Amino acid sequence: MSNKEDLIASIVKAEWEMFQAVPNAGGPAGCQQDHETFEIMRSSQAVSWSDAALESYLDDLVAAQRSGRNLLTEKYARMMESTSPAEYRAIEPLLPPLDAATLQLIDAIVEIVLGWETDLSARFPHVIQRGRPIRATEDRPGVTSVETYLRGELATYSSRTLTLYLENVRAQTKEGVNGSELTLSHTMKRYGFESLAAADRRLAERRRR
């Protein structure tokens, strides 16, 4: 495997271990027992990252494990600020505070990624419609938007990882690359489609039947 493949494999392994330990009312959720889907989704997200950002995020995961933090538990807790505000207020004091500089980095990344997602929704509507809604204004019980999920995850990254990730997405934007398209294309290929466009055509055909 290449160095990047090794990095991604190590990240997914660490995330899966944390995911297994995320508390869930009523016992483990079905998704916590589906390693294949988890591996496809998380590795697909990572393919659009620079090696430097991946290395930094892996450092975050290792440091969190050593200190007893579960970054995935924190990620899902952060999402509740939008999806379950009353419950979030009760657990907010347990989460590490976010300073102004961190919030600025998060906002800058979110702005770029949501622009990518909006672009994809226009070009590949049938695929995008099967996923999360894009904006946090579309959150509702049981449905978490791309924006809310992204903000929740970014809030668990170190400032170094956020800085490197922002550099990565800015560089992609400058080069005319849609990072979300790289992720989604990889996902569709893992599910057996020749390309993202082919997947969108297939889904369109199914809707017409």
C-alpha cells in the first residue's frame, strides 16, 4: 500500500474503535455493527485529503486515545446543538470549549464544502437526494444535514488539523477541484458504479420505473 493508503487505513481503524464505544440508547445501533459501510464512507472521505492533513488527524486520534477521549462521541454530541438543542444544553459543559480562532477555521471550511455540495446537487441530483440535506436549516428529528455533521466533526479536530484541512480545500478550490466530488466518486466506485455520473443515471432510471 502507498503511504496515503496506510494513513487512511490507520485512521479508519482508530475511528472504528471509537465508533464501537459511542453510547447509544437501547444498546449498539445497527450502523455500529456494519464495518463495511463504515470503512467505505470514512475511507472515501479521506481520499480527498492531503497527506499532511491526514497525518495530523491521525495524530489527533492517537492523542485522544491516550487521554481517554472519544472523538466520535464528541462529534455526535456536537451535532445535537442543531438537532436536539435541549439535550445539547445539558451536555455542552462536558465538551471541550471552542475558541474564536477554531470557530473561524470551521466556518471557512464549511463555506467551501457547502459550496461543493450545492454544485454536486445541481449536477448529480439523484445521488445527492439519497444523502443528507445540505443546510442545517433542514435538520429535523432523525435527519442531520451535511452542514451539521461537518461542523460536529470539524469541532473534534485540533487547530493544526483544521489549518491543514483548510489549506487543502482552498488549494483544491483554486485548482477547480471539488473535494466532495472526489469523496462521492470514490464512494460510488466502491459500491460498484463506473463513475458518479453512471450512478446518477442509474438512480434516475429507477425513479422513472
